[in-house]
Amino acid sequence: MAGALINAPERAKRGEIIEIKTLISHPMETGYRRNQSGVRVERDIVRLFVCSYNGTEVFRAELHPAIAANPFIVFSTIATESGALAFQWTGDNGFSVTESHAITVD
Amino acid sequence: MAPRWGLGAVMVLIVAAAAVAGEIPRAERRSGYEFMSRDTRAMQDDDTANPAMLWVLEGEALWKAKAGAAGRACADCHGDARTTMKGVAARHPAFDPARGRPINLEQRIMACRVDRQEAPPLAYESRELLALAAFVALQSRGLPIDVTVEARMQPFVDAGGATFHRRQGQLNLSCSQCHDDHWGRKLAGNVVPQAHPTGYPLYRLEWQGLGSLQRRLRGCLTGIRAAPYEYGVPELVDLELYLMSRAAGMKMDAPAVRP
């Protein structure tokens, strides 16, 4: 069961730098480990995280096998206008989670 | 003439010394949180940085979801967990009259699930069971640990205490030798904590996931090269009960983060 937690301000002043914290539930299996019978465990990681602000991409991160389970990504952007922040995580085995966060800018 | 009572006096002294070394004074008790680095503390303090909250989120959904042949959700009987489950985790393990012995929080949830919801039992350490336990435990955050130690519970507390003080495994160590006598010192670069179960189930960075107190205890047993008890056996529940009574009055910080 995939879940995500977003912590971003609901209101901000125009031009203000806002911090956005995201946490996604994911095992981040590296693909380098072997199980008890010596068989390699298939890689299963989040490959890409993208945040768009009213359709404009403001942050993008590529993830790799060395990143711990349940990736926690924090970044900042400038509050320009009211609207929605859209978050998307995509990864191996068709993993895809989207979340959205409304923000009012005055 | 002196040697005869001299030996007795020495033995009394040894016994007295052992009794003193065996207990951490109340004022010196510290949660594992206080031994953590600033970064790990920050992770626990911020609910959006604490990965255990992902399980809480899932637990909240399970709380409201109907399950089993009875078609009932936890919420159908217990209502809003924020009020009805307040302090419940701080009181477990608690006496279960049906079994005539204490059961822990996971076993309480499971008993409800099997008897009232008529749903198949969940496996120990399964994501669903941990999620429900984390959601229930969150409602006790900030409350003091308050297990009831009454006459019918005493034998089980004593049994847990005996396990805590019994040397076992190939390394021939007891729990108390590390956690009573050497807390605050280092074991392979890690600080030895006092073993107060204030934050379970908790997110352990080493596990990269949420785990119960029993998982932690089994890890310790493997560490001293003893055969770990199976999940849910009376020995582990008694040990949990002893640890909770030993930490009575300390504040719950579940679901916690630990290194």
C-alpha cells in the first residue's frame, strides 16, 4: 500500500521562498542483495520524483539504489501564484504515485 | 574467629552490591530518544519526516475499514481512536481474563480481529498489524507508561524480570549486564541505551522499516547468540511486561525513530 506525506504551507506571500517536505512509502530494494538461497533480489526502486507548480516543473530528482527506504525529499520553491503543487513518484515495476497540495498565494 | 562472620558479611555485601547495580535510579532513567544524534531526533520530532507516520496513515485507514465475516470495522465499536485509544498502548501488556495471562498490544488487536471481526489473524510483524499498532500507539504519545502491576500480574512481571537478569546465549550475557550496568557506554560504535520501551512500534533506520518490541528483543537475543523466542510466546510478553513496569511513568513517544 503506497502512501505519501506532504508538508508544505497552505498560504504564502508572493515571492516568498517556501519549503516542501515529501515522504513516500517505498522499500527501495537495491537489486544487489541476495536472499537466503543465494538468488538475487530484483531491483525495486523509485526512479524519478517530479514536482510541478501549476503545470510548470519546479523540481526533479533522479533516485538510485543507494537511497534508503521511504525516501524523504525536501526542496524549496518560490510562491508565485495560487494553485496546486503536483507531486509524482515513478519507479520500477510500474510504481506510480501522485499527490497534490493546494496553495493560496496573496 | 573473624573469618566465619567475615565471609557472611562479604556475601551480604555482594548481594547488596548486586541489588544496587541491578536497578537504574528513577531520576537517571532515560529514553532511547535522549541517546540519539540531533539528526535522528529531528526526524522523530517532525511528523512529516518520521517514516513511521506512513504506517500510522495506513493504520488509520485500516481502523475505518470493515473486515471479516462480522463486517465490522474497529471504528464501529471503538469510534474515534483519538479518544477511545488514548493511553491504551501505555497500559499494555495488560491482563486478559480469557487467557489468564497478560497480552501485548498486537495480541489485543489480534484478539479483537479474530473474535469480534471474525477475520483471519494477521501475522506478527505484518504490515497491517504494525500499521494498526502504530496508529493505536500514537494515541498514547506524551502519556506516561502505566502498566497495572497487581497481584495477578505479579508472577508474570517476576518471570519477565528473571529473563532480563538471566545470562543466556553463547556470549553468556543477561539483558541487565548491558542495559542496567553499562548503559551510556559504547557497543560497536553505538550507545547502549537503558532499554525502556517508550516508542514501540518504531521505525528503526537499521531495519529500514517499522518493527515491534518483540522484533527488537529477538534482535538482542540473536546478538548474544541465544536462540530467539518465537513471536508472541509467553516469555517475550513477560519480558515486555517487565520492561514496561521498569519504565513506568516515562513518557511514550510512539511511533518513534531509532538508529
